Amino acid sequence: MHFADITMFYAAEGGGVSTYLNAKARWLAQRSRVEHTIVSPNVESAGRAPALLRVPSLPVPGLHGYRWPRSVGVAARLLASLQPDLIEAGDAGPCAWAALRVKRRLGVPAVAFYHSDLPHLIGQRFGDLAMQGARQYLAQLYRQFDLVLAPSRLMVQQLCGMGIADAVHQPLGIDVRVFSPQRRIGTLREHLHLPPATRLLVYAGRFTQEKKLNVLIDAVRRLGRPYHLLLIGGGAALPRYPQISYMPFKRDQRTLARLLASCDVLVHPGDCETFGLIVLEAMACGLPVVGTRGGGVAELVDDASGILVQPNCVDSLCVGIDAVYRQGLAARSEAAWRKAREQYDWNRIMPQLMRRYAGLLASRARAELEAERVCVPE
């Protein structure tokens, strides 16, 4: 059995899609009956675990370092050469169309995973008309897949509004052996040249417009000392202030886990996340979360594990950050850790995904058997 993932959103620099595919690769590597290959324009070489296959590509401005496949045909030929039994497409661009070509050529099931809220992102940049065009495009594309997955119920509802009525909620997960409160180190404040009593907030991820980091920075400046913000990641240039420290993206998950576990609270000001994997990773490290009521993050954070505030509002974010400290961190830390560990361990999530795969493969086998029966003369 051979499963193939194809996406332009897999890269060494990380991101939610990369974390998901790496976790899938590690999980499947423990199952000797399954071969797994990741096909992407952003990989450098093959022959490692996970198995990687590079698609010829071009750099395109505005894709945050991701590369664009040179053609659907080339991507499809490479994918078909693997002779996969099932394909999953992790973007809505040329890789998805390549997956559909191979689906028809080989007669194998094709799954689409809706990782990015494309209409919302396009609407923010180009307006309502462009957003409507993106919705129509996605409806045309996703209706051709055998199964469409979305990581949050909100995204399932959005797909339903586009006419994809049978989209399925499939959450992502975390490695609870890596992300744990035990990763905490006591020297982070000293390393950042901060007083021991500093209230240390953290954000980790890409520095892009849709993450609303300007709202977070303004909130921290308004709160004043002893609040301090650690921003981990990269992308757009952000302003420098004494209350803010920067660290580059951490490819090694254990390093990221140590940093998260050594802070007090994760603050996630974005309102268009399809899921919010970093939120779960922080919760698994024992961090309460201050997030917004917009996007998929709101489905991960409850009253026990954090506080949700109004999106795009500095005042509301200030109130939420102050409240999570004033009401006490200990109980929320425990609740956050417990929820992440008990509900989102990859060892719980991956079997869910494999059952969905098995259903598609069983349906295909039944269809082939029925076709054989029809062809056999009485």
C-alpha cells in the first residue's frame, strides 16, 4: 500500500502543513505495510525519511518562500510514477489538479485537505469580488475529489456554504512526547535580559498580515511592564520596542517546545486560522492561550484553558491578557495541558485519518468487484 501527499506547502521552514505531513510520515513509518511519499516543489532531496520527491518549480513573490510547480503535467507525471493507492492534496493550486489527473489515470481515490482559508485571504487583499471568485473556484475543484477534509468545524461550514456539502471535520494533532511542560527551562528570562517577575507572553509562527501581529504589539505596549512579548518566527519586518524580543524560526520541535514551555501565556491575535496548530503545541506545554473568537482557534480554546477576545481590537486583547494573569495561571495551565494531551495526540488523530482512508479504499475495492461481476457473462 502506497500513500502519496502532494502540496506546495511542505517545506523545511515549517508551517502547519509541514508539521502534519512529517507527523504522518513518522506514524506510517512504523507500519511496515504502508509506503508513504511527500511530493512538493519545496523539497531538496529524496532518499530520507520521510521519502521526498521534488517537483520542478519557480519562485513566486507573495508565497512566503513557497515555490510554484512549473506545470500540472510535470507534477502529475511524477506523482503517477509512484503508482500510489491513494493521494492527498494539501493545497488548491497545481498540485491539486495534478492529483485529480492521477486519480483519473490510475483510478485511485483522491483526498483534498483544506488547510488554508483561501477566499478569506484573497478577500482581504483584493476585495469581495475576488473572494467570491475564489469560492467558485474551490467549489469547482473540490467537487472532483472523493473526500474533502477540513481541520475545524468552521472550515467545514465554509465549504458547505460553497456547495461542498459532504466535507468532513478532521482535526490535526501534536506529539505530546515533544510538547510537554517538562521542557520548561528556568533561564529564558535571564537569556532575554528580563527581570524574574516578567510576565512573558509568546507568539510563534509566520510574521504575515493575516496574523494581526500589529494588534498584539500595540496591546503589549499599552499594557506596559512587567509584560514582555517573545516573537518566534520570521517574515515581514516588525517594529522594535524594548518590550519585545525576537527569535528566528525554530525548525527543531524540541527547541520550540522548550521556548514555549518556558513562557507564561501564548497569545494568538489572528482571526482567520483554519486550525491553529501552534495553539495546541503551546497548550501541550502547559500554556494558557489568549486567542480571538474568529477562525479555528476558537474551537481549541475553552474557558478552562484560556480566554477568547474580540478580533482586531487592542483594548479587548489587553483585557484578555490582563485577565488570564489576574484570574491565575495554574488552573488554566493544567486544563490546557490535559485537553491537548487527551484529545489531540497524533496517536489518537492518525487512526481517525486512516479509517477515512480505509473507507475510500474499501469503496474502490467494492466498485471494482461490482464492475467485474457486470463484465462476467451469465
